[in-house]
Amino acid sequence: MQNRLAETANQLAAGGRGLLAMDESNATCNKRFAQAGIPQTIEKRRAWRDLLITTPGLGACISGAILYDETIGEAGCQGTSFVNLAAQAGIMPGIKVDSGAKPMAGHPGEKITEGLDGLRERLQDYVKMGAVFAKWRAVIVLGAGLPTRGCIEANAHALARYAALCQEAGLVPVVEPEVLMDGAHTLEQCRAVTVEVLHTVFAELYRQRVFLEGMVLKANMVLPGLACVQQEAVDVVAEVTVQSLQQAVPAAVPAIAFLSGGQSGELASARLNQMNVLAKTLSHPLPWKLAFSFARAIQMPALTVWHGSEPCKDAAQRALLHRARCNLAALQGDYAASMERVHA
Ligand code: 13P
């Protein structure tokens, strides 16, 4: 079992391709549709998810797609199941298994991710449907007096319980403790909190006997808050992020796949690229691969082009493939801003 988990984790995030997060809950998907003027119906959600997974050429850039519960058991527009559509594209299907971040009792302004009750049984169902990996996202809010230890520890514990259950079921857990970009905090504040959160998460993963070689860490980049006046340059973000990860992520973990967290597609590609450029210059190679598991930074340009209109489907797929290719190049440190001009 451990060999298989390690092999899948490596193929997923250490094999030179990245992950496409398309696991928005219906509420989140509807919110993005509303902003783009798209009707918030089950048919439109199906059409959008079908558009994403059937993008020609996507499998050259994407190793795994994280699906949502509404998607994994369903068929796309032509009647083929989403799991088979992913397989046809050479993409491994995964599934978001948490049931969302809810307000945490006794901790105003903070959230705890729910979904452990009945998880063992649900995981078995997902395995039968064809999933090979799973995702659970915890969110950590920065603010006055936040985050609290109580919130960090409760979320780390839930992530570790989830990861252990996944491995028991033969699924690779993608462990996502996300330090949010919302707020006016500085890069240094994000760095300190990110390192503390990662230390706590890995202590819990160790305690719950999670096999680190058979998991993927989904991490935030270390960034100043969106409302912070001081926005550091790409090379500073890359250096501080890599240093923070070196301090807190064990060498046994095969790969770290970044979330985008509200960065633009171009910035997310540029920062990921710079980290992989930096990695080539270090006297000791990094012990893990640095990959991507973006949702917004890869989907949003395509969603804007599509805006729910069938005639715009091909153009939207081209926009998606463009971002996927930029991120593929960033994995090698080969992304350049000029790639954006060629596409435009
Ligand atoms: P973003 O890349 O939009 O942050 O989403 C990644 C994700 O999977 C959040 O759980």
C-alpha cells in the first residue's frame, strides 16, 4: 500500500505536471458565475466543468484534477462520466472531501474545517468511483490577535485525521492548510504564521502516523495581504516562500503544490517560476518538487472568455490551456512574461 501511495503522490505532483483544482463547491461556483453574469444552474456548472476537463492538450500540463462531489459521480455534456473524461485526458481524478470551513465556536473571526464524521465510508465510495487522491482545505485568517493557537491546532488535527483516513483507503491526501491573503498583514507576518502553521500540521501528521512519502502538501505562497501597501517583488516572495518551506516541511514529502489564493494568473506563474529558478541555484537541491494546484489563477481568464456562452467555448479552452502551459513552463523555471504577449 505504501509503495502505491508514494508512486501516486510522485506522479501527481513531482512528475513535471501540476494539478487543476476544479473542486469549487456549488456555492463558490455560483458566486463566480454570478460575478461573470452566468446563470447559476446545474446545467451551467456541468457545462463549465466539462469545458475544463475536455480542453484539448490539457493532459500534457495537468496530472490530476480535483473534482467536487457534484461532479465525480456525474457525466459531462456528452454522457461520459467526469472520471472517464479525466482518464481519457491522461489526468488522475481526485476529490474534495471536506465539507467546508465553518465559524469556529469560541473563536470569533476564525474557521474550522468540518467533514470527519462518516469520512471513512465516504472515502470508500469515492475509491469505487475511481478517485486516486483527495483534498481537504483548512483556512487560517490573519488579523488583530489572529490566528489563535486553538484554531491552528484544531485545523491541524483535522487535517491529520483526514490524511490518515485517506491513506487507509488507498487515497493520496492533498493536505491544504491555507493562510489567507485577505487583510493588510505584511509579508513578514504571513511568513511567521505560515511557518507556525506548517510546523503544527507536520507535528500532527507525525502523531497520526501519516506516511509523508505518500502525501502532497498544498501550501500558500508567503505573500503580503492584498490590502498591504508594501507589495514585495517576485524574487523576494520566491526567496521567502522557499526559505519558509525549508524550515517547516520534512524532506520525505515528495512535492508541494501551491494554491493561488486570489493572485492573478500571471503573478502566480511568475512567482512559481522564480522559485524554480531559485531552486536551480541552491548549493543543496530542494528535497521536494515545487508544483501548482491552482483554481482561480488557472480558471478565471477562461471563465471570463466563456461567460456561459457555447460559441465562446473554444476560446475559453484556449485561455485555459494557455495558463496551464505557462504554469508547466514555471515548473522548469522556463516561464517568461513574453509568453503572455504571444497569447494576447
Ligand atoms: P485557488 O487556487 O483559487 O486558491 O484554489 C485552490 C484551492 O483548491 C482552494 O482550496
